[in-house]
Amino acid sequence: MRRRDLLAATLVAGPLAGSLGTPAFAQAGKPVKLALIADRTGPLEAYAKQMWVGFRMGLEYATKGTNTVAGRKIEIVEKDSQTKPDVGRSLLAEAYGDDNVDIAIGGTSSAVALAMLSVAAEYKKVLIVDGAVADSITGDKWNKYIFRVDRNSMMDAISNALSIGKPGVTVAVLAQDYAFGRDGVAAFRTALAGTGAKLVHEEYAPPTATDFTAPAQRIFDALAKETGEKYLFTIWAGADPMGKLAALNPERLGIKLSTGGNILPGLKAYKSIPGLNGMQGATYYYYEIPKNAINDWFVAEHQKRFNEPPDFFTCNGMVTALGLVAALEKTKGATEADTLIAAMEGLSFDTPKGRVMFRPEDHQALQSMFGFKLDNATDKAWAVPVGTHEFTIEEMKIPIVNKR
């Protein structure tokens, strides 16, 4: 007999039996089983590996080292989706069906995450998307079992548009030709228009592209017709094109490069590119920018354990763990989907980057983004994103894009 049938039968049996048949009581003492599905191999493996480290550190912090919430131990089933949508989809079905996990977390790539959404609806279990930012995940492809703890493309777009956009500014954009890039450009286009700047050209390249000469030349040609301040803005995940774009010397045409935040290996590459010194943009996280007690612990512990500070996606993983534990504390350990959904809608919790809140309408986690200006002249091995402005939830006004 399925669990919900057993619960229904118990409730019919009488008041005493009904009180014992609540989800929290029925699950008390049993481990909470989580599936952690990430792209551990493929072009986004560096992101996924960081998220796994951050997630475990987040569990440790939130549970004070016990790995227990409301009397229930947390067990993790780890799976590698290989940056392949079909693999991610089948692994999620395997986790819900064969492994009988209560909750799944994953979807580093937007393409992988999108392939997983319908599986969560089919099994009627919660999926927390961690890493993937395409707007369609909490937009037209969304269903009620989906929560996203990461920022979305709209947050990237609005914060970066606010960083460089103003009247008299002209922008062209280069993006990856799949959901992440196209959703990002659509959001950026809308956000930039609100600043008085104008977007005059869009270029899309395959996610695995390594030669950007032709699209860059088309961008240069488009911007050559414009006057005033000019930017080439990139929306890219994985192997970064900024070095190759800088090598084409856009400065000779009065064109500045701009992009969002990056992981430390990417920032190390930026250090050696003189044309990126002083570059402006906005980022999800850089460890020196937020000032709060959780971030202090996170930075100190990561430095002690790994001899380096936490990175962009390490923070992502920790935020996910903190949100999950906050939800389980609110449900008193219950993991039945409808109970979790009710608890997570509107849930607000503290993280290394500040306060985060799951918006009830689309389950998108709303959070601050951080404006920066790159400094290549420090003694660090990477270009330092020096914080210039915190773009708050209220300032960005992130629109709801689903049709709930």
C-alpha cells in the first residue's frame, strides 16, 4: 500500500490514530534521504564540485555538526548528470523511484535542470534546482514541485544592466546558444531598456565555441555605428571567452568589455588581461563583499580546510543547504511534498550573502546581487571584484514570469 493510502486509512480509523498518522510522526526517526545530482563531469564540473563542498558545509553549519534535523539524520545519494539532459532526467527518476529519496537537489546546467522538471511533477516530489539560472525554470516550464535557490537570469541581467546602463550607453551582447544564454539576453534586453541604455546587437555561439573572431567582428561593426560609451557584454557559462575577446583589442574602437561574476579560476585568468582592469559588472557572490556572521564562518572554515576562500558556487551550495534545513525545521522533519511546499513558500532564511526568500508565486529565491569593479593591482592571484553597490530585492524588482 502506498504511503498516502496508509495515511488516509489511519485518519479514518479515529482521532487517536489520526494524531499518530501525521507526516511528521510517521517519518520521525527515519533518515531524510536526499539526492544530490550535479554535473560532476563535463564543461560545468568546476561549478558542480564547488556546490557539493558548499552544500556539505551548509549542512554542517545549519545542524551544528550533527547532520540531523528535527530528530532525523540526513542521508545523501550522490549522482553525476555529466552535463547531459537525458542523463539528468533518468538519474532523477532513479532517485525518486529506485532510491526512494524524499527530496532531490541538482541541475547545474540549465539544459539538465529543464529536463528534470517534469520528473519531479511525475513523482510528486520536491526538486530544488541548484546552479541553473534560465528564467524558464521558474517560468513557463515550472511546476509546483520546483524551487530554485540560485539567482535566475533576470537577476543577473537586471543587476548587470544597472551596473553599466545609463542614457547614452550602447551595448552589444554575446551569449551561448541555449536556454541559459537566450533567457539571459531576453532578460538583459528588458532590464537595459529601463536604464536608458540601448541594446543594438545580439550574437549567439555554440556553448562549446572556442573561436569568437567572427561574432566579435559583427559586434564591432554594429557598435562602430554608435557614439558615446560602448560595451560588449557576455553571458557565458564554462570556458570563458573574455581573454579571446580582449585579444581582439576592442579598446581600439572605444569598446569596453563587461560580464557578470566568475569563479576564482576565471578571475585568475582575468588578472593577466590588462583590458579587464576596472571592468564593471554584478555578481552573485565574492567572498569579501558580504559582511555577516555566517559569511565570516564560511570564509574562515573554507580557508582553513582547503587553503583558499569559498568561491561563487561554493556559496551556492551552502545557501541551498541552509534553505533546506530551514524548511525541514519548519515542517518539524516532515518531507511529504505538499507539507514541504507550504513551508517553503515565503520562507526567509539567512545565508553568507544575506537574507534569501522563496517567493510564493514561483518558488524563485529572491536575494541581493553585488555590483563590482575589477582590480588587477592587488597582491592576490586573481582579479578582485571590489564591491561597489548591493542591488537589493526591492531595487531589482524581479518580475514573475510563470503562468501560475
